[in-house]
Amino acid sequence: MQHNRQPTAIFVADSHFHLFPDAAEQQRIRRFCELLELSQKADHLFLLGDIFDFWFDYPHFRLRGYDEILQAIDQVRDAGTRIHFVGGNHDIWAAQFLNLRYGTSPNGEPFVISLGSRQIKVCHGDGLLGFDWAYNTFRAMVRTRLGIVLAKSLHPEILYTLSHWLSGQSREASRDEASRIEEKAQVWIDRCRETDWELMIMGHVHHPFQAVSGGQTLTALAGWFDILGYGVLQEGVFSLLDFEKDPRPSL
């Protein structure tokens, strides 16, 4: 490995895979596994939340499902790619399991990382640009101490049903919604007082955009939902790509 080579990284969020996928989702899973195969050639893979539409670790067991996806991530790990996970409001409780399996952060919270010449902050993005009652209700349930105690007291089927209902909000943004998202993002970065990063990469909004202010850029991934969107960092340059339409990067 060349000493001065810029690291390569792949970023993906918001696939919202279900425990029991239908035929259309099984096709998205196959394409996701192709992305993971590509990630084996990268230095880093960032999973930026809501990869799993529902995940909650009870004290003595894990809900069944996601085996094909986890086995594909195993191969990324075995190839030597460093795996990172930031939890979304649907899968923050996967953090400890993924930490034990892949060495990711045990809390799944946002963080800043140096990748070559870039200082990058990664986050899921829920709650960042504004209040969304459905998302924030579930986010509070799985992130606060009281919410966690309440969730653990529920029968798993009840918690799963509640999560499935709330996840109905997960979809591609309409044109009007996308415009409002971009306006809120520009206001947020104009007011931002954080100084330890120059590029922030987020998910959650299911709409790709970039907002720039001063020397900082806030960028959002399209998500792996209606659009098979992802991000690539190569030679110090970050790009938003469509897995179906754009040429695959040569990593």
C-alpha cells in the first residue's frame, strides 16, 4: 500500500430492509449485496443508519432475519475493509451486536473521522433538520433510558407492529418535500458552529443534495430505497452515485 494514497470509502443508508422481505425487496437485497461486494475493494464501508427497518436486542435473544445481509457484510470484514455503523431511528439497537461482530462503535452515535485529507462527520440525520413526529417518537423510544425500558417491557410482536406502522413514513421525498429539505439544510449549515469537520454525510431524508456554507458541506445520500443511492470517497473527492445508472467506481 502506498504511504500517501488517499483512502477509499463507500457510504450507504436507508435501505429499510424488513425481517420478511417481499419479492421486490429481495431484489433490492441482491443489489445491496453487490454493493457490499464492491465494498470489499474499499478501505472503509460506512452504514449510516436504517439499514434494517427494525432491530431491537432483547437481553437474551435477537430477532431472526437479515442473515443474507449479515453474511455479505461478513465478507466485507473478511476482505479487510473497516466497517463503521451509525444507528438510525429504526436500527440504533443493532450497534452493540455489530460492534461484537464487526468492531464498529458500540453506541452507534455520530462521529468525526479523518480520511486522508478530509475531515468528515457521519450521522444518520434524524432530528437534524427539523421535527418529524413519527420518526422522533420511535427515536425517543429506542434511545432514551425510559423509552428503552418501556420497549423491553413490550412483547416483541407488539414492538415490531409499532415499528412497522411508523416505518410507513419511509419513502422517497416528493419534489415539494425535497425543496423544503434543501432549504432547511441550507439554514442549518449557515448557522452551524461546529468546526471539527469540513464535510458531513447523512442519510434519513431519502433525498440526495449538497448544501455549502463557508468551507463546510452538508451532503445527504439518496438512500437504498426507491433509488439505489450511495456515496463514494475516492482520491479525496466525494461523489453521490446511483448504483443502477452510474458506472461502478474502480476502487
